[in-house]
Amino acid sequence: MLTTPVNRPTRRTFLKRSILTASAATLVAPGSRVLGANKRLNVAAIGAGGKGAVDIGFCAGENVVALCDVDERNAAGTFKRFGSAQRFTDFRVMLEKLDKGIDAVTVSTPDHLHAVAAAMAIRLGKHVYCQKPLTHTIDEARHLTKLAREHGVVTQMGNQGHSQPDSRRLVEILRSGAVGKVRGIHIWTDRPIWPQGERAMAAFEAGKAAKAPKTMNWDLWLGPAAKRPYNSAYAPFKWRGFWPFGTGALGDMGCHNMDLAFFAYELRDPTRVMARSSRNFDITAPQWSEIMYDFPSEHGVNGNIKMVWYDGGRKPVPELVKLNDARQLPRNGTIVVGMKDTLFVPNFWGAGKFVRSGRTMANFQDVPETFPKVAGDNDRTHHLEWIAACKAGDPKAALSNFDYAGPMTEAVLLGNVALRAGKPIAWDAKAMKVTNDADANRFVNHDYRAGWSL
């Protein structure tokens, strides 16, 4: 049952509890350090180029002790910035060698490496910040959630909108009943901005003759994925459109754009998912898709919330927000259609307006603030919240911890199972099983190459 905790601490009290009084932590990972606010964490990066450069860069106020990346050229800027950090190409070697010298890690690799890297770090008692989607498969998300809970580490998935002040305020407003019972939720993205479908297949054919750059360790880039020749269609950026490494537009942006709905209504464990798309391929996600989820929820009409996801240029009916043309809709957005009102959020996350009533967020000043608002630059709030929680040793203080992010990732990735199955699927979350199509269960997990495992 969703509840609104009206007696949650103020930001000042929260910071005192989670940073200054480390003794208030209820569970601390064995071997991890509980630090005061003025002490610094020893942080290591698994993935230091691209998004990894951003993630470890937001930890620059801590001790960056080690950097791991399989692509020397891609990570060159980060290597230069943190010149005193030890460098590695294999995260397994880094974690084993430095072990007690590392308090926390950032995981910013292609999707297929998230789970194996995070799992090893967690087993060693390291706090983990892992990019979205949390994992490559549903099975991995379930496993990682359980592992983090068992080891008592502080975790955070990289869906940074979860820490934005406007997003948290909207959750408070929606939980107050601002739109009434929910009739439907529509969420869309401008992704893919990389080749998928026919475009990905063309890039794959064109990239067969390429050789891996001398600065890249291709075998370590593959990690747990099946061994295969280098192809320029995969790395360093376009892997997101290929199923062996990425999770397509849905996996890349679902944990961002869907977060408001999951957060506000505590959605999890959809019972039915169906999808339609452009031409489907075994190796690549389609150019566009629309995916429909059914979530059991007391906050939905008739005890159910229907959510529709759109990507690849597809968008909801513009009349939902009193527009005449779908081209007037922004590139990313969310529409929550309730019995009393309709909320329109015209971006990844942040401020929204109530279309039917004309109200704005300023009209809800009587709704109590129940969530801590993280002080600092909005771009860094997600990392700052995680760092503060790590220092306090409090696994619950980072709000996109794996207890939240794991089930969310399971639900998001279930859309890809329906997409790849090519038919509506019925889902038993407890058994982690598609019940109406046994063959679809092959997309719930996958095998690992020899030498790699969770």
C-alpha cells in the first residue's frame, strides 16, 4: 500500500542523521568504513570514458584512487584529470588488488557489464553507483537487488531525475491525489539517437571489416558476452541498439522517463505487457516501438494502471494535453491522465503543469514536503545523495537504491521481453516467468562466457 510519510525529516534533519551521525546507520557493509561528512571516500571507476567520465567527475571531491577502462583513448581525459589514480583495464584485477583501499565504485559500462561488475564490488563490501538500466536482464536485476540487501552496501542507480527537487515535489503532489484515480500514463522519448533496426543492420554489415582500435582491449569490452569479432557498429557508442550489449531505446531511457510514475505510484510487477514495433531483428532493437503495461495498483481506475511507452518518433495523442499536433509535443515527456486532472511534464523530469485545471506546482503549497531535497548543483544531486549515504553507511538514504531500482528495472526490461517475443505476455513476477509463452523466457536471462559470472 502506498503511503505518504508526513513525518519524514526536513532536509536539515536528514543531513544531520545521514551525514553527521554515522552511528544512526542501521546496517553497514562488513569491512566498509563509516565516515564523517568531512572525511573523503576512496572511490574507483569501472568505466572512465563517456558517461563514466561524468560519473567519476561528480565524485571529484572524494579520493579518486583508481580508474578502470578498456579503451585508453576514450578514457584519456579522465586519466589526465585524475593523474594520481591507479589505472586498470580489468575491473576484476582492480577490485582484487586494491580491495581494502576502495570504499565505493561507480559502474558506467555498456549494459551487459553492469551486473557482473556491480556484483563483484558488492561482494567485496563496496558501495555502488551503477548506471541505468541497472542490469542487462530481468534475472540480473533480481539477483543484484538481493545481493545489495544481503551485503548492506549503499547503492544508487544513475537515473538522476530521481533526486531532482521538482521531480520529488511532483511525487508529493501526485501522492496527495492531485489527479485522482489514474486512467492512464503516457511516456515517450526521442531515442534512439543511435542506429537500431534496419539502420543498425546496415551499420553492422558496413562495420564487419573494421579492426578494433589498438587502444581498446576488445576481449575485456565483450566481458561476459559471447566471443565475436570486433565490429565498428558496436563500439564505442552504438552498442545500445544491439541486444547482446544494450537494451535499446526502452532500456536506455525507461529508467529516466518512467521514474516519476514508478516513484509516485510505487509501480512494480506488471501482469501483462504487449508491444508493437517496426520490423524486429534477432540482433537489434527495432527503429520504433510502442509498449503497453498493465500494473496492479489501488491508485488506478478499477485497480489497474495502464502505461504506454513510445520511442523512435512515436508519441501519444496530442489532444490529451490540449494540443492539435503531435509535433507540438516535446521530444521527451510524461502525461498522467487522472479522473480529476491531467499532469503534463514536458521533459525527462522536472516541473509539470495540470492541464485540465490550469494549476501549476505553485498551487499545491499546502501539500507537505515529505522527501529530503539534496543541496547542491542539480546535475550532481544524485551523486551527492549517494556519497552522503555512503559516508553514513545508510543503505536507505540514497532513494534510488537497488531495492527501488531493481524492481523498476525488471518492469522496464519486461517491455523488451514482449517486444522480442512478438506477442502479448503474461508475467508471474514471483516466479520470474512468462506464463503464456515458454519460449519468451529465454529473454529473461542469458548465459555468460566462460570465466565470467555473477
